[in-house]
Amino acid sequence: MMATWKILKPIGTTLEMEPDMNPDYGVFLVSDALTERYGVGDSPAEAFDEWFEELTEFYEFLESRISDDYPENEKFLNAIKGYIVRVEDKPETKPAPPTFKRGQPGTLIDDEVEVDWDDEDESEDE
């Protein structure tokens, strides 16, 4: 099962262009000060995607290394959880069909229901 991620609040990132990495057109670098993760790409979007992948891998790394011997891992993970959280993918399910009760607004009427219009007209006249 693959995880999806939810961003709770923005993480401050820095976008830089590093011309030394590729003299022809430069390379973009995205980094953050919280985790010191970074991503590199030929475009800002590619660099951001790589950075986010690095961030989520770091999250999972910390999560797998929580123990009494390394309490700082849990503290660091909790700090990151203030910005992103993992949401497990759920199998697709069909939504339940709507249910209607007779007499409620928006109720569908079965084709079998017969209405005697003459009786209604008579009651209005009375």
C-alpha cells in the first residue's frame, strides 16, 4: 500500500539556481532549514518534487528508528508532523446509494404510486 501525504502548513523552503552544477542552463535547488533535506532538478517543479520525496523518506526513516535509545528521533518526527502527515491510501469503495423516506423533501416517488388527482381537487374546494 502506497502512502499519500497531507501538507498541514507550509514549510519554509529556499529555491536557488546553481549555475556551477550545469554551466549550460543551471540547476535548481530546493531546501528547507527544518530538516536540511534538499532536491535538485532542471526546473523548480522537479527540484521541489525531489525535495518532497526526500522529506517523506526522512519522515519514514525517523518513524522506523524511534526507540528509547534515540528519543530525539521521536521529537524530530513530531516536529515534522506539524507540517506534513502520512495518510494511508484506502481501497476505492462505492458510496452508499441515497435513502429516501416517503414524505421528506427531495423524496423520489416510485412509478407504482398512483395519485388520484380528482380527490385532491375536491379537498381544495372544501
